[in-house]
Amino acid sequence: MIVARTREGLGQGLADLHGRGSVGFVPTMGNLHDGHLSLVDLALDEADVVVVSIFVNPLQFAPSEDLEAYPRTEERDLALLEERRVDLTFLPSVDSMYPDGEPVVTVDPGPLENALCGPYRPGHFRGVLTVVARFFGLLRPDLAVFGRKDYQQLVLVRRMVRDLELGVRVVEGPVVREADGLAMSSRNAYLSEEERSQAPAIYEALEEARRRVEAGERSAVELLRGVHARIGREARMRVQYAEIVNGESLRPVERAGEGTVAAVAAFCGSTRLIDNAELV
Ligand code: AMP
């Protein structure tokens, strides 16, 4: 596996891999878990050459967020990717990613920023789209893989690719979960034992909503009442938002139906967790 830490190293690595066929790209912030690795496996299935990036992108963290504390486990990550037979891992420093400082021209997420996590994380999606666009420019991948775990991010990346004609095929991977249903996340490491035992309530609440839809309940108000009630049973948890939205526009719907998604953000202690489920 080629390991590149600079733009020059990346250019050299890509040149070495040139001619081997289609390039699949998996962007990550590292601290890899089975969720990330499932995306790597998808890329290995779908592309001839697989490039993974590990970059904790300061642009997508608000000053109050966990940029400094974000878990960094480079050696272990590289070993996992090597084992998977990834072709190239790109781990740029902030300076090599942004040699001219913060980009002046950035990608505006438009009205999709007003949905779900957007209002609670000002600037986050602009930072995500800007770094993804920059990676696409540096790597020119044929396809890129994103997880449904970060549903709004997936929708926004799809929309950016479409609206800006970036010519990258976006492949999505399903949410990978722990045995008790908790969606895998690097941030799960922040949970105390007590919090960890309560955190699966988000998944259970979403599952219950899905089952109720299957049984005929369609009222968003009614379904969300159930979601709040289930998570509200846990002493360490507090719902930030629970919404049922159209899966593309991310606008709230009154009735769950084809293509609607239930999405939740909840604090478990001081750790913010997100999850979502397709309802039909
Ligand atoms: P991150 O390192 O958190 O930026 O995530 C990198 C990619 O992995 C994103 O496309 C995420 O949506 C995806 N991802 C993170 N956690 C999971 C999970 N539990 N299941 C599937 N994909 C995930």
C-alpha cells in the first residue's frame, strides 16, 4: 500500500497506479471501525484501484466542537487498510490540504443546510462539501463511497455532484451497527459505561417507528411522539431533534411513506450521536 502525506506524494502515488483502471475513493477522518471498512470493501468491489483518505478536516468543526479531542489512531488505521489491500492511503496534514490557508471559495450547501443537523452545526456541511470537492479535484476518482450513517452528508454530496456536474459516481453503504444496534461511530469511544448502555435507545426508537409504519401508522407526529418517549426513558439521553423527512429534499413530512427517512440526533451525556432509518 502506498502511503502519501503530501500533495506531491499523492501525485506520485496516483501516477504509479495510473493505467490500472477505475479509481474508487473512500474519505474518512480515521479511527477506523467496521463501518468505515464496509465502505472500503464496497470500493474494492466496485473499483480497480482504491484510495482512502484520513483527514480530520478543521473546516467542518465549529470552535465549540471536538476537533482537538477527535480520536487519532493512525498506526492501527494503516494496518487495517493494508490488510484490506487498499492501494493508496492519503493522510495529508492540514497545511498540505490547505496550503493557501482556508479556501476563499467554498461550496454552499443551499437550503439543504437548513434541515436536520444543519442548524445545530453551522458551517459543518459547507466544510464537508468543500473538502470533498477538493479531494475530488486532487484525486479525480471515478466513484466515491459514503455511509448512510451520515444521511444528510450523503444527500448533500449526491446533490453537489449532480448540481456541479462533478462526474463522480456516489456509492452508498448501509449503516453498520454494534450487536445491540448502536450505529458504529468514532464518537462512541467518548461514552461512559452507563452512557454506552443507554445509547442503543436511538436505534430502538427508530426500529419501533419502522415497525409502527409497517403496521399502518403513518402520522409523523404520532411516530415522533414514540421516538421521543423511547429515548426519553434514558436518564443520560436528550433528543436534539427527531424528524421524519423526505429522503431527498430533507423537508419534514406529515405522513411517513415511500422514500421518507426518520433521523435523530441525541446527546448521550455530552456526546452527540446521530442515526437514521428508512421508514418504508
Ligand atoms: P467519518 O470518519 O466519521 O468522517 O466517516 C467516514 C465515512 O464513513 C462517512 O461516509 C460515514 O458516513 C461513514 N460511516 C461512519 N460510520 C458509519 C457506520 N456506522 N456505518 C456506515 N458508514 C459509516
